[in-house]
Amino acid sequence: MPRASNSTTIDPALDAAALLRRIGFFGLFVMLPVLAQVARRASVILAPIAVVLLIIASAIDRRQRPVRPAVSRLLTAPAFLAGMLVVLWSALSLTWTPFLGPAVERLANLSATIGLALLGYFALPDRMRSANLYLLPLGVVAGAIVAIVLGVFGAHMAPPGIDDDGALDRGLILLILLVWPALAWLRSRRRDREALGLALLVAMALTVQPDATQIAALATGTLAFAVTSYRPKLGVILTASLSVALLAVAPLLPFLARPVGAALFGPLAPAVLSLKSWQKVVTTEPVRLITGHGLETALRGRLVGLLPLNAPTTALFEFWYELGIVGALAAAFALYASIRRAGRDVPALIPGAMGGFATAFTVACLGVGLTAIWWLSALAIAIVVFVAVERGQFRTSRPKVAKLHRLRET
């Protein structure tokens, strides 16, 4: 009986790894954008499951990048080291925060989210298959359609038994984060018309239930994307410089913005009064600008009277109020280094990366705050997705006929 050739040998382990990886990416790229529109905790629950499937697949077929060199590069990256300084300072602030229990829980959530992002990063294959990455725009389209249906016909159409209070708002924020890696992938495949249609569909999803934060974030990301597409270096420099400047000099912003806001909207406008509260915090406790009040004080302080109820709920305020100059400047440097580094090896992805950074920073500045677990999970997911898109940027092209003739003649 003739033996089966090696080329037709089937390895069940490799097939199982490929199936697990496909299921993991389907959950991360398709199910998550859809379920996030109807379930508030979709990103917190589904993302870890998808990452675990990717880890198991990588443990079976070992198609991820070698871990030791990847860890070495990560530990020497300025952005990562600055980010770890923020985490370390947050842990140190537990010694002076008045809300030790909630602060420890918040730090544990932060550490778990960072760990999830790192595990997803290490579990990604060295080369992403196009078939897996095309699931990403498909998922964003499906999520946008679900959001449009819910926005038009009402959130009561969500499946019964699902806690959907505020789910659509969170789902739309996740959608405007994921649209940028999806656009970057489509444009890198020269599918510009599909990318334009995807962007318009996401924009339409925001209009059926208008929210100023989401619309402003998408508009800012679109501006950064357009500038970077026209002038890549200028777009990167502007995105990095403006983001870092706002975070680094945030305590000065209420003194500059309040007179302008009072002149435009009147001194009793809610935003103007919020800026007034910020001014009072800065002037009454200037020493606290160095150390901060400790983790979790911005949220809990409102409940016990440490802060006015109308104090800002933005990352700009909370970084300085909780972590002081050390945490704020470390975060600013991490942000600057990340923006300058993003997409450097793959120029085709730079406009999408700048759009993503600008969108996320705008959302954080306009009201999400610092350490909401769903927001941290959304950021971690967006980072892992961008890395996946970057690892899909390899091409295998056929050699030209003339080159083949030359090779045959030699």
C-alpha cells in the first residue's frame, strides 16, 4: 500500500490552534463591537475570553513572536517605562489616599487590564492572516448597524435580561475606537471606497443618538487622520504635542478657559461653573499639585464633600488631582513617546493610529475620567487590535517575469 506523502499529512493540533485563534478573533473583532451596544460589561467579559483562546492557540502552534526578545524590547521602550512609573506612583499613592479600600480595588483593576493587554500582545501571531483581519471591519459594520437600529427604534429592542443601561453610549465609544484600526487595515489593502463607507456608517451611528463627547471625539480623530494623511510628520507632531501640552499644563486650563467660557456662554453656564471649581481646587491646595490626593479621590471625594459635585470628570483634572505632577508628567511622556512611535515601521498605518490617539484622548478629556474599568478595557482592546493590524502588514508578491528569466539564465 503506498504511503501518504508528507504534504498531505494533517496535524490535528495545528488545526485546533487555527480554529481557536479564529474563534478568538471572531469574538474580539465581531462579537464584541456588536454585544457592546446592548451589554454594558461586554468588553470586560468577552475580551478576556478571546485573549485566553489566543493564548491557547499560541501555546499549541507557537506562531507568536519569541517572548524573551519581545519582553526585552518592551522593558527598554521609553513609553512602557513611563507607563509603569504611572502605575508605580498610583500604588505609592495608596499610602496617602483617604479611600484605601476602593483605591486598592481600582489599582487591581488597572493592573489586570494592563496584564490582559500584555497577554494579548504576546499571544498574537507573528504574521496575522488577512482572513482574520477582515473580520475587524465586518465587526465594526455590524456594530454600527446594531447601534443605528437601537438608536432609531429604541433600546428596548435589546435582548431581554441584558443590563443595557448606558450600554449604547459605551458601545458607541468602543466603536469609534475600533473604527480607526479597521480603516487603517482597509486602506493598507487599497480598499479606500470600503474604508470611506465604513467611516460614514460609524458617523451615521453617532447621529441617531447624538452625544457631544462622541461626536467631538470622532471629529477630532477625523481631523488628525486627514492632516496625517496629507502630511504624515506634521500630523504626528501636532497630535503628540497638543495631547501632551494639554495634559502637562492642565492646572492652568481653568484660568485660561473660564474667562472665554464666561464671555461666550455666561458666568452661570454649567461648564463655566465646573471650571470655577477646578480653579478653587488649584488655588486652595497648591502643594497637592506635587503629590496628588491619592488614587480614587476624584470620584469618592465628591460623595463625602472633599470636592464640589460639579468638579470636572475628565482625565486632565483627575490625573493632577489624584497623582499630582509626578503621575501627570509621567503619563504625558508615555503618551508622547507612544504617539511618536506608533506606526513608525508601517507608514500606511500612521494616519489611522493618529486618528485613534486623537479620538481616545478627546473622549478622556471630555468626561470619561481616569480609571473606569470599561474605559480601560476599551483602550486595551484598541491597542491589541492595532498591533494585530500592524502584524498583518506583510506582502508576498510574485517576482516579475523578467526577473524570473534572469534567475533561470544564471
